[in-house]
Amino acid sequence: MGSADWRFDLAEGCPAHCQYCYLAGSLSGPPVTRVYADLDEILDGLAEYEGRGTITSRRAARRDEGTTFEASCYTDPLALEHLTGSWRRAIEHFGAWDAPVQLRWTTKFGDVASLVGLGHHGRTRVRFSVDCLPVTTRYEGGTSPLGTGRPGCGGSRSTGTRSV
Ligand code: SF4
């Protein structure tokens, strides 16, 4: 069952290289991380999909979320945010998009400092992925260590974005 009506990508690949990550077998080409520079075109292009969702939009329990857009299928947004600022732009885009829409992404990183104070207007939902020791140290060596930011729930509260 899909987590959102639509998917869009601002990057493909993840520098964390968790040992079990499905990206290793899902992305074609060399194991590099690609980030996209045409952010305005990507974000502006989402408008035509509003109101046309068939996954969460059709479920009674989630219909109130509006049209949902998942942005972390092929990367971990917070792994790259300090380099690109892309997800800050995406949160601001959805915040200014005065329509029943939701931006969604998930992360194993905890640095949300650059997102604090953004005008998200409740249209971004973040899911923090948290595993226990020793999984985090053995298999997720490139992510934020437990206790140093992840899951970042305190940080997300300070941004006002929703975490589930
Ligand atoms: S942080 Fe997430 S996207 Fe990145 S390698 Fe680990 S499981 Fe994959």
C-alpha cells in the first residue's frame, strides 16, 4: 500500500549507505548520489497533480490530508539538506501552496536546524525512522547516531512540522 498519492524526487541516492537499504538494488548506474538543480521546475510541475490522487486520497482515514506527495522514496532528505537546501525550498513551496496538499518525507537524520521557523502551514509531515542499538551502529553507520539528534522529535516540534 503506498504512503502517498504521488512521488517526486529532488535527489536519488543516499550517502548513508545503510547495509539493508533497498536503494542499492533499486537505482540504476553507479552508486552515487545525484541531486537535482531544477527545483523550481520540479516544484512548479506538481500543481497539475493536485486533486488527482488515487492512493491516500481514496482512503477515508486519510482523505483529510488532501493530495499527498512523497519526497523520500529514493533518498533521505536530511542527509543532503546541508548541501542543497532543497527540502527547505520544498517545505516553503508547500507552505505557500494554498490548497489541500501534503508534502511527506522520512529520515534517519536529526539535523532540522535549517528548517526551524519555515512557513510550512501544516502541509509537511515528517516521519522519523528510529532503530535500536546495535542496528544503528552496525547497519546504519552513515546516519545520525542515536542520542545526537535522531529522531529529532524535539527538533521537529520546534519546526512545527508534524512527525508521526
Ligand atoms: S538513510 Fe534511508 S535512504 Fe539512506 S541509506 Fe539508510 S535506509 Fe537508505
